[in-house]
Amino acid sequence: AQTVTQSQPEMSVQEAETVTLSCTYDTSESDYYLFWYKQPPSRQMILVIRQEAYKQQNATENRFSVNFQKAAKSFSLKISDSQLGDAAMYFCAYRNSITQGGSEKLVFGKGTKLTVNP
Amino acid sequence: EPEVTQTPSHQVTQMGQEVILRCVPISNHLYFYWYRQILGQKVEFLVSFYNNEISEKSEIFDDQFSVERPDGSNFTLKIRSTKLEDSAMYFCASSEPRGFSYNEQFFGPGTRLTVL
């Protein structure tokens, strides 16, 4: 079974600074997807960024980027120019590739609570 | 922008009572999911549903749980006899038809279930 580990229960960053959230995962599959979800106090889960395992290039979405190390099974999220609105729980998640008949379910880590200090 | 909606936002019930949590997925989506999050813990998969049947379920999803798509728009999760440990946030999600190599799961805002 796949597992996702987030070793940082809490992180804090100064506004406008950069922060990196860590995530490691375990799988025997070669094709899969990795995601970072944001869960603000309103509780709705919002997709921040995704990475396809077959792509070597790291995904980027505006101020959010990932460092995907497939061999190390590591998938960290970097938030640049942090803003107060970035404060939230961040969940790393894994999903098998559907095209290979894999499970559709998302497997989540325990989350990292990010505080942004003004 | 289309979104997944869930009702109620908060449900309080007595232990042993039945509860039904409701979700309206995005209209052209065909895959539906329920996840739960016990306070302070990670989000856990409960069940996925496609073509009017369960496609996958976790070990959490025992006989006390059932899902249904009673009409063309609603997707429900029923807990027959609630237990204290069922207290959690329940999230519904939906995704587009299979055939896309990646189909994002869109989450609703959640229903907080409190069992007393």
C-alpha cells in the first residue's frame, strides 16, 4: 500500500519570504501523480499543484513550485514570496495512474500547518 | 465556476442515530468520492462510486456505511448507527469521466459530523 509522510507538523514563514514543505512517499508503482492541497480555515480542500511521475520537469504554478525527486521518493513544495493568505494546512497526496488501472483514491499525508507572520 | 456543494455544513446527532450527508457533485462529473478527516488527523479515503456502484472502498467503510446516487444530481453518504468515533469532517469529491489520464478530484466544503 502506498503511504505519504509529512515530517513537519508545523512551519512558519515571514511574509514575502520563501518556505519549503517536505513530503516523502512510498510506492512500488512507476506511474503516479503527486499533489499538494491547501486547506484554509474554511476547511475546503484546494488543489495547489500536481506532478506527473513520468515528467522529469518540476511543476510550477505562479509562486508555488515543487522539487520532485523520483528516485528518493521526495516531493517538496516551495512557496515563494509568502503571503498572509497562504496560511493553511498543506497536505501532500498520492494517486496511482488511472491509465494503468490503478486505484483512484487519494492517499494523504498528515499535513503541515503553515503560519505566515506579518 | 462549477463547484461541489455539501449539506448540511454541520450535523449534530446522538449515538446510534442514522445520518445522511448530502453532496451535489459538479454536473458533468461521473466519479464520486467520500473522504473523512478526524479532527487533527489526515484525510482518509472512504469510498469511490461510479456507474451507480461502489468501485472501491476502504476498511473504514464497513456495513454501517452506504452510498447512493438517488437522482441525477445528489450523492449521499449514510451512516446507519452512528458511533462516537464517527465524529469527523466528511468531504465529498467528484471528478471527470475516465479517459483523461489525469482527472482532478474537486472537493466540497465538508460536513462536520458531531456524534454525542
